[in-house]
Amino acid sequence: MNHSKVELEPFEYSYYDYSDWYSNNAEPTKPPIEVILPCDPTADETLFHVCMLSISLVVMLILAVLTRKNKFCQGFTRGSSSIFSPNNFLDQTQEKGLVMAVFGLVFSKLAVLVIAPDPLPFCKDTPEDIKEYMKIISIFYYPVLYYPLLVCGTLQRRTGYVFGALLSFGHFGVLVWQKFDCPKTPEIYKYYALLATLPQLACLAYMCVQFLLLFVKGPKTDEDLDSSYYTNYVKQLLKTKSSAVSSSSADKPTLVQRILEVPRSYIYTPEKVFRFPLKLAVSVFVALVAIYHAALLLVVLVVPTLHIVRAGIDENIAFLLLGFGIVLSDDRMEVVRIVTFYTWLLEVCYLCAMTLSCVVSLVMLMRSLVLHRSNLRGLYKGDIYSISNSQKSICPSKAGVVCWMGLTGYQAAVVCLGMAVQTVVFFICFLFLVFLIIIPVFHGRNLFVFEIAGKAWPAWLTLTLVTLLQHVTAKFAFIKKEAGTRDLKNRDSLFLLTYLLFLVNTVLGLIVAIWRMVITALFNILHLGRVDISLLHRTSESYDPAYRYYTQFLRVEVSQSHPVMKAFCGLLQDMMVEGGRAGQKIRDAEEGIQVTTLSKATSSRRIRARWQLMYTLVNNPSLLGSRKHFQTLQPSEGVKNGTPKRGSEEEEACKAAAEPVQAATPPTSQDQTDGDSK
């Protein structure tokens, strides 16, 4: 009988075999945490920037040659047409869209660089010890990179529009390509880089479309002094106001009208005969971009962390709370549900605070537009007190030029800081409202705030009654009306009540002081993102750096871009240019060449033009100090801001009447002549 030989394999024990343990202790597995690896897009960042810099350099050289070849008179009439002057920021009539888009693009790039691992595209895996230096270099690099886009829209040439469209499409196409290749990045939040580039994509897309439209329409020839805006502005000033709409003291606005006036004061409505200065328009747009980036950063820094914390809550949280003496429930799963719910409430409170901060920032920005227009109109009329508590000159100064250059950056930084502070304060307020008022009322327990307020009700009732007593007695017992005037009565009772209520008024003063502090803090927090109002008292507003920069900016802007001044210079230019219609008419009238009798319409136009010129000369504040009868004033009576001292003659007359005549003055030749004639 043949027996097959069975070979026995040696037994090997596996330390990693837990099949029995899993069969008896089966638990659901949690999904693994998503790990985002660094991504290198197909369109290499370094190669792209090298190519774009080379192309931009070639474009700038071509534009420089074309500009040098067909050089037009640079200066006041059209602004500078040189490639070394990106734009005429003092021209109110030009298209502002391209300039705003370029500034928004540069600021968006700066906002991304704050937390970028590689600030410069030419240096990957930047060491930590030189990263700050790379950030400083990148602050200067990106404005240079996007500078040709600004120049292409400034030179008013079809060639520049073509080059601008090519550069815009290049930047836009490569950026979209890179975001499609790598939509997720490991920085902070997986979609942060994608969301942060949305303003850049929007600005580049706008420039692509705008350059194409400008190429089709062709260069504009009616900018700055050639524009009709300044003459229309002067005509609007010269229009007589309708006397039919006369407001009397009896026609007071109703309560509904006053309530509706409040939201209207926060809504900016454009006007046909008023245009914002270019720098202010750019500042407002950059502030909008800053609000977006600040809100995005505030969300991605906190909300994903709260999600991770809420996902990691398990039964061990009950033991952790027990160590602090907090017992939410005997059931550990109930404790997990309660803590998870409270963590979700934290997220809701934070998102509500951030949303409210965004809304407040947008409302304040809209209100700033209304106040900008009001301040500019006041300065156009020579009202320096609309922005300052003292009489100051509107002539440009060294500090004024510095403030004029930096206002856009200051506005963006102030808005970002204001949003951060507002979010923190609003978050604390929402936490107090939810966890100390809403949830205790909803569950009917832990009513600490209501218990404290309930124990103090006698004090609150006493203070309320005393306040009512003082108001009622002041109205009916201590004030009398006779012949349309008011006076005090029952003075003995008034003095007695003042003494008896001294201590109660001290307690009321404490409450008023606390309320004053709350109101002041809330007002300053709400208006922290605005530079057009001072957060200090009127007498101390010079110590507010943001408001000081704003006022200095307005002085420079008004002194160089006053619409009436531009209208006057436009008339002078028409007279000086050979063949100009206004100059030819004036020369014909002076030389007597015009033989035929002028028609009534032509005569009225000439009279109207001369009246406009006379109005311009008389009401221009900066020309008053140059007139002959003002130059005879003493140096101590210098004309500030073009406004003479109105009381100087009266003061001299009073001094002359008060001082005794010490010596008789000899008669002048004019007096002798008058005496002889008599």
C-alpha cells in the first residue's frame, strides 16, 4: 500500500493578525483626513514670469519709440504722454476703469503674498530666514510687472490698446490654466488660493474686454481741458436757483421724512455735473477688494479649525469636562451631543459676526462716498472749515504731497484692520447674546443674567422714578412761559430738590459714564475703517493720522483739479491755440473785422461767456491774495486761503478812535487840492 508523504509546514505566529478581535469588537471606521500635497501646475510659474517680463520690456520699448516719434505737447492740456508717467491722476474726465482694475490687481497680489510660501516666483522652497526679504522684494516686483498694463491704457494709442489686450489675455489665460491644474493647495485651506485669485481674474477679465472696446472706439480726444465737463460744471453754478421751491420755517419735515432721510444719507446717487477724482475712485475700489480679502482670510483662519474640532469630539470630552467640575449629563453620548451643538453655535456666532462686519464696512464705504462729495464741494467753494477746525491754506505742501500719494494704501489698510476689530467685538457680543440670554431662556435654566437683574430691580425702579421726577418737575414746576420767553420759577423748591437728589444723581452719573464709554467704543469701532471722519474731538482731530492724511489729500486735489480753474484754463487754451473758435471771435471783435451786426444769439453767448469768466475770476479763492487792493494789507493781515480778514478795517477804525491824536498830520497834496477847489 502506497502512502503519500505529507509534508508539515512549521507554524508561524503573526503579530498583525487581529481577525478574532475585529470579529468580536467591530467599530465603524472614520474617513481619513484629506491630505493636500503641494501641486506644480503645467504652466510653470518661473517660466511664465520670465516670458511676461521679456514681453513687457519689448512692449515698453516699442511704445517708447512710438511716443518719441509722435510726441505731443506734454503738460497741462492732456497730461503726460510719456511711458514714465503711468497716468494723470489729477484728471477727473478720463476713464477710471483701467486704472482701478490695475490697482485692484496689484493689491490682490499683495494680499495673497502675506501667507504665500514662496513670495517671489523665481525662488521656490524659500528658506525661512530669507522669506521676509523676499516679501519686501515682491512688494516692488509686482507693481513693475503690471506697470505696462497701466501704460498701454494711458498713451491713447491703438497700438497701446493692442499690446494691453495681449498682455491682459496672457496674464488671464495662464492664471486660469494654473487654477484648473491645481485648484487645491495646502496653505491654510484647500481652496483659499483659488478663492483669493477671484479678484485678480475679475480685474484681468475686465481689462481684456476694456482694451478691446477702446481699440474699436479709438482714442478719446475730449479729456481734461478738452472735455465739456468743466464748462458744464460752471454753467451749473451760474444757473439761478428756482425761487418756487422756498423752504420756510413753518414747513418742517414730518417724522416719516426724517426717518427716510437717514437711509438716504447712506446711499450714494451719481450726479451728472460732478465726477470723483481718480485717486478717490481708486481708493474706494481698492477698499472693496480689501473687504473681500479680509473677509476671506477671517473665514478660512477660523471656520475650518472649528470643523476639525467638532469632528474630533468623542466620549472623552465628558472626562475632560469632569476634571473642571462641569457635569452636563450622566450620559456620555448626551455630553458629546451637547458639546457638538455648542461648538456649532460658536461657528454660527462667528459667521454672523463676520457677516455683520462686512455689511458695516460696505455701508460705511457708501457713506464715505457721500461725504467725499460734500467735502469736495465745500472746498471748491473755499469752505476750509468743512474738513478742518482752523483756517488753513489749500496750497500743496510737502506733507500734503506725501499724503496724496499714500491715501489709497492707507484706506485699504485701515479697512482691513477695522474689519478684524469689528469681527472680534461682534463675535463677543453674539456669544453674550446666545449663551447668556437666548439658550438659557430657551431651556429655562442657567438664567444668571436675569437673576442678577431681578435682584437689582429696586435700584433700577428707584433710578427710573427719580429720573421721571426730575423731568416732570422741570417741565411743570420749574419752567414758566411768559410773552414767548422762558424763565425759572419756584427756585426754593428747585434748590431743595437739587440737594436731596445729589446722591441719586451720583449713581445715575455712574450709569451715564458706563453708557458713554459703551457708545464711544461702539462708534469708534463702527467707524474705524473710515478715513473721512476723525475718531477724536474736533479740537484734537490733527492727532488722528488717518484723518490728517485725508484732509491733506483733499487740499492737494482741490488746489490742482478745481473744476472752475480747469474751465478757466480751457478758455485760455482756446484763445491761445491758433485757429481756436473762442480766440478767433475775440480777435475779430477787437480788431473790428467783424462788419456785420451780431445776432442776438451770438451776442448772448458772448455775454454769457464773459460773465462766466468774470465769475471765475471773482470767486476763485486762490486769486484773491494776488489782487492789488489785497496786496496793500500788512504782512500780519495776510490772506489765508484766499479769504481776507473781514474785521480788519473795523478793528483799525476802533483803534484809531480809541487812541488820542498825538500830533497833527500835515495835509496831503490831494487834500490841499480839494480845499482849493472848495
